[in-house]
Amino acid sequence: MPDFVTVARVGELPPGTARQVTVEGRWIGLFNIGGVYHAVDNLCLHRGGPLCEGSIRGSVVTCPWHGWQFDVTSGALVQDPTVGVSHHETRVAGDEIQVKLSD
């Protein structure tokens, strides 16, 4: 069973921003939405674009390559919520932002 992994420190990722982190060899997009951290697989389903480099409006990130949109609070594709990228559990422990990969 996966454990939580420290990927950043509180204060390193201001609200409304994102960055790529690596957890157990997997690229994860870490997003700060209004002070709450969310983690999703960082590769767009369309052509593998880096989601963390896309524009963020509310909780929706737009892939910078071809405009596919994902809700980072769930990983769901906005255009078809029946599919999406994996969403991973996050927590703050002290000043550490941690991610636990979903099964």
C-alpha cells in the first residue's frame, strides 16, 4: 500500500499555481487551489501535455498543448466527466505537503 511522500513545503506553491513533482517515479501535477492542495497525474489524456504548465481558472486547468480541461479536485475531464486523470490524496503535515498515490 502506498505511503504519503513529501513533495514540497507550505509556502513554496502560492495559491493559483502548480508544479510538477515526482512520486514513486510518476509525474504528478501539484496544484494549490485557494490554499488547498490537489494532486493529479500530470500527463493530459490527449497527447501527454504537462497539465501543471497549463492555465488555471478556479479548479480547472487547461492543457497548454491542445486545450483539454481537467478539474484538479477530481481529475475529471471537463468535456466528459466519465473519464479523467488519476487524482491522488494530499495532506499537510507540519510544513510538508505530501502526496499518496491512488491505487
